[in-house]
Amino acid sequence: MPFIPHSEADVRAMLDAIGVGSIEDLFDEIPGSLKVSRLEQVPDGLNEMAVNRLMAERARLDETVLNFAGAGAYEHHIPAAIWQIVSRGEYYSAYTPYQAEASQGNLQLIYEYQTMMTRLTGMDVSNASMYDGATALAESILMAERSQRRNAKARVLLPTSVHPAYRKTVRSILELQSIEVVEVDCPEGRATVDALEAVGGEFTSLVVPQPNFFGVLEDVDALTDWAHGRGALVIAVVNPMSLAVLKAPGEWGSEVDGLRGADIVCGEGQPLGVPLSSGGPYFGLLACRQALVRDLPGRIVGRTTDLDGRPGFALTLQAREQHIRRAKATSNICTNQGLLVTAATIYMALLGPEGLRRVAAQSMRNTRALCERLERIPGVRVRFPGQPVFHEVAMVLPRPASDVIERLAAQRIVAGVALGEEYPGLGDALLVCATETKTAEDIEQFARALEAALD
């Protein structure tokens, strides 16, 4: 624990120096009605030895769990070298590299991150970075609307196979932007051209998740060609780990007028070396075609040369400077998730293309093995049979999924995510995930515990 060195005399001297009678006077702007005299539920202070003992006892309760939940945040193995490097002072204490001559190391790292992202996604340019995957999707839709600049009412098609939290975030950000969000039902687990055709009317962009919230792979080629055939942009929402084995969004669909694939790619970068951390902080990735770069929010690092011909790096685009442009700013987000980008860059560099492919492929094998084992339990079946999946799958149980999750939690097993809470039509479906961290013994332990909970 940290040592606080200030004595009462030190505190008194500092208060006298600024002309304040007590520490309480520093907070005199808070109305008295909002203050409490004492914290009734907080025990009296303990000495250092007692606090150390208390924290050790609490730490022993923090045992590891067997985790089969995914739904947008995934448990991958993170080599120890990654955060050992990230925690170095050069990275850990750095913020925004405005002063290029003093920030060459950070600028080079961000440049390399952008390069890796463009190679994964098949896009021309990548920024660095967004808050998280959900806000990256909202910013992508805003970006699409800015680039199209149609006279007709702005409209985006959003399949319900997109993560529920992403859809809620999109509505929260876009509801005051005069952009109509049209949700398209996906009763068979993924979007179809027929369902999109039934919506009718003009639209600016179509969101295509790959893989989608249910783990199912969308027919991205057909969806991309359908949207482009109607003059709309395609926004891909991807799991970056899946891009090690799946077709890059930049290669989706047919070539039209020399262009092919999605126009904008976004997603959550957490699978790339960022721990689960009870939900964050994470970071969002965002990439696009060169033609859309002026509408891209965030910052871009470019490689250049100085007067002596030596290579160097500098911020070449800072489109979201709302502290200067205010209401005219490209984006309303200004924080840089640079530390998480650092971890992701080191993770991708350490594993390399082959390492990423192995992680993704092993995750797929484990999920297939998990699915086959769970289907041997009476009453358990795949919710969307015949649909290809990445490393998640929806399973139907013979009793409420929320009850099963609670029973297995008592055995320190995170069973998955109950889909009925967000998708009432899916009833007792359970979304389960197996990454490369799971062994055959883990899968068998989970299956036996699930079978007992259903008995």
C-alpha cells in the first residue's frame, strides 16, 4: 500500500500557505444538505498490520473461475511480456503525443498499430483509437452520414444480430442527430437480403457484424453487394481475432467500379492483449477507405522525413479537436486509449500473423468440441443449426438459462450469457464461448456441471 508522508504539521502549513482554515473549507461549494456527518457503514480506521491482514483475506476469496462467457469480451491468453513492456515508464506515463520531437517512440508505435489494423481489415487507413467497440460503431455511422451528405433523411439499417449493447449505444448517440435507426430482425440468427428488402426506402449505410452477437458468420458478400447496389455504405463490425482466419472486410462482395468490400470497419480491440478487467478499459478500432479519410474521427500518425532525410513520425490528422472547433468538430470524443493500443500492438507483434491464426483456429476447435459435448446432454441443442460460427454458439436448454447460470456460478463456473434477457424470442438459449485457453478437461468439467444443473 502507498505511504502517506504528511504529518498534521505538514497539512497545517499547506493550509496556512493558501489561506484556508481546514481541509473541509476546500469543499465549501458543496451544499450542506448533500453532506453526511459520518459514514455509518464504514468501520473505524485500522492500523497498517490489520489492513494488510484484511486485504490478504479478501484476496484469498478472489479465486479463478472457469469462464465460458464471451458476448463481446473474450478471455485469451496474454503473454507476460506484453504488460511488462506496457508498464515501462516510456509507455505507461505517456499521454497524447502532441510534441512530435519528444514523442517519437509513441508515435512510431501508433503508426505500426495503424499498419497492423489496415492489414487485418483490408482497409486503406486506420485511426488510433476510439473508446470501445460500441462507440466506434456509433462514430462509424456518423462518419457514413457525413460522407454521403444526402438531402434525404439520414437512415441506417441495423440488424438485431449486432451486439445489444452496441445497438443501445448507437441509439443513445444518434437520437439527437436526426438519423433514423432501423433495426432489422434476424430470426434465423443472421441478417438476410430478404429481410432487408422488406424494410424498403432509401438508407445511407448498412451495418454488418462478422461474426455477429450469436457467434454466427453472416453472408457478408451478399449483404455487401446488396447495400452497394443501392448506393449505401457498408459498415463492418468485426472481432479482430477472427480476421486472422476469416476474409478481410476489404475483400467482401464483388468489385464494382474498381472498389470492393466494406467501406468502414470498426470493432472492439479487447481480444488483442487486453485483459477482461471487469469490463474495461477497452479500446475501439476504426478503419476506412482512403476516400473517407477526411471524415474519419480520431487521430492518425504518419511517417515522414526531416530536413536531413531521416525518418520520423508526426500526427498528420487530428479531426476531432472539439476544444478548437467545438460544435463543428468531427467527433465529440477526445480521449486517446493509447495504453490499450500499446498493449494490442505489442501483442500482435509478439504473436505475428501465424500466432494469431493459431489462437483463432484453436478457439474455433474448442468451441466445436464444446458444442458437440453439450449436445450429448438430453434437451440441449444448437439454437441455429447449420449456421457457421466462429468461437461462440447459442445453445437451447430445457430450463431457464438464468437459473443454470446462477447454479454454476456457485461452483465458480461462468456458464455463458442468457440470451432471453435481450432476445425474448430466444427463450432459454445460452450463449457459450470457448477460446484457446480451454482444455478438454475444462470442457468436460463444464458439461458435467451443466448436466447436473439441468437434472
